[in-house]
Amino acid sequence: LLREGKAPAAVLTELEEVYSVTPQRARLALEAAETGLRVQNDLKPNDISLYVGIPFCPTRCAYCSFVAQSVEKSFALVEPYLAALFDEIEQAGAMVRSLGLHIKSFYMGGGTPTTLTAEQMDRLLTRLERSFDFTSLAESTIEAGRPDTIDPEKLAVLRAHGVTRVSVNPQTMEDRVLAAIGRRHTAQQTVDAFHLAREAGFTNINMDLIVGLPGDTYETFCDTIEKVIALDPENVTVHALALKRSSFITQSGEINKAHADAALADRMMAYAEKRLTERGLEPYYLYRQSRMAGNLENTGWAKPGTECAYNIFTMDETETVLACGAGGVTKLKNPYSEDLSRIFNFKYSYEYISRYPEILERKEGIAKQYEQFRKRLH
């Protein structure tokens, strides 16, 4: 609606009267959209984002539906995976250079990238720097994610390679809830990891939280919010728990009270929004999924000027996102129209390792697509 030229007041009216959005959620959507448009304003036709996926974690969380394997069970796959990934990165870098594309934002997710050792991470980032021209890069994010994978040596590697933003994701600061979701770390380890990141020089840190976790109550969730606010991160992403088919929670049939009780989930989310707003954070992107606690949404909050552009670009689908690694989805966006197509990498690490030449074949179509984009323009 904003892109169509409608005034903010008219947007709110249409959301509320035509789509029956509550005033609070309409305002949330409007504010996130306004920030997203501001961040997108300087995008050029040759700008793209780069995503790299690392499908390994220390353990698999009970709610997780991502392509992630416990490194305890898949340790032998890590080095073969990196070998295949390095080859895909080199091929992708050559294609990007030949097309004259510029990397605007870089994001490494998973899984948990910092499951890799410091030496493995250094090799990976070095290969990326050799393969891609990062002179146009506005931001570089790595999901450190699990506090039990963060140490000074790894953080030093990230800093040495120019990473500007990291995530230290507690999901909750309640030890009992952490145990219920299969995380082998404590809330204190989250605090310690956050301080390590600060001491390493990171001035843009994100923390993820989840509404609707097993065993969480309104009181313990509010306590989590207060403990996170006390750390003063630049970004806080508040998710509403989505029950995915492949997650342990869904497969066990354990639908917890905080997820099933929409009123409770709404109270939790409302408290988070109130306190984050009071601390000067503003919504900058949001998205919905199916079967979410309270039928709510996932919202990224940021101090002004610290928004993660990659999150906006990939959710709003405003530019091409080139994805490397298992589970990666390349979003090929025509910069001159609304056309968008997807190229899927194999989901699991063992498939990726054994069949990655097929991925390279699929991506040969990217150059042809960009040629078509430019022909249509002229």
C-alpha cells in the first residue's frame, strides 16, 4: 500500500477496515514496512545478497524445523561438507563477477555456523573473500546462535574477517525451559557469551526469543525480556513458536499451554513489544508462518540504524538472494519487475555432499535469467 503511494493514515484505515487487522497489529505492520522501505531505497539493479548455510548444531532443539543435524551424530560429515561448499562458493563467485553483480549483504545461518571450529570458520571466510568482491558490502552477519558454541577464538576470527553483526540467541533465559527444548546450555552461558561478543568488539548484536515454549509462563517470559533488555542488544527478534511437522514437539504431540492458549501468547508478545519500544527499539521486519502461537508473527526489533538489511531483503523479496550450502534457497528476483523464481539446494548435508554437482547445474540458469532480465529492460 505504501509503494502504491497511500499515506500512512490511509494504510492503517485499510488494514483495519478491509482486512480486520487490530489497530495494534496494523500499527506494527506499518512501522515495519516504513523501515523496510527506507532500507531498500538505495538498492540498485545489480545489488544482491549472499547466504551461506551451515547445517550443523550442538544438539537439535525440540521446536526446530530447519535442516540441522547434531554435530555429535554428523561430525564425520563436516569436512566433506565444507569441501563441497567451497567448490560451490568458487563457482558462485565466478558467476557473480561475470554478471557484474554486487554483494550488498552477507548472512551465514544454519544450523549454527559457530558449530564449526575457529580454524574451519577461518578457512570458510577466507574462501568467501577470495571468491567474492565484498567492496560493496554494507553488512556481514553470522549467526553465532547457540551460546555453547561461542568462544574468544571464534569471535576473533569473525572480527578479523570483518563480520559486523552476530546473533547470540537465548530463546529463553529460564534454565528449566532451556532443558525442556533440548538446549545444553544455561541462561548464564548466554550472558557470558554476550559479554564475550562485546569484549571482542561487536557493536551490533541480535538476540532471538520465542513466545510459546514448553514450560514457559507469563512471569518467566517477562523475566526473560527484562534480562535481555539489561544486556542492551542492538537487535531483538521475537518469534511466536510455530509447530512444524518435522519438529520433536509436533511429533511427540506435546502441545504446551503457552502455545495453545492464544490469550497467554498475546500477553507475552504485548509485554515484549511494550518493553522493547520503551527501550528505543523499533520494528523493522515481520513475517507469518502457519500454526503459530496465538496466531501471531515473528518481528525483528532494532535500534534505529542497526537494522539487518538481509532480513528485510529476503522477507520482502526485493532483491536476489544467492544461497550456497545445504538447505539454501536462491531467490532470483528480476530487478525490473515483480517476477521471482527459486532454485533449491538439497536439504540434507549427506545429499548435498553426494549430489552437489547437480546444484551447480541448476545454478547455470542464473546467468541466463539475468540476460533475460536485461533484454526485457531494453
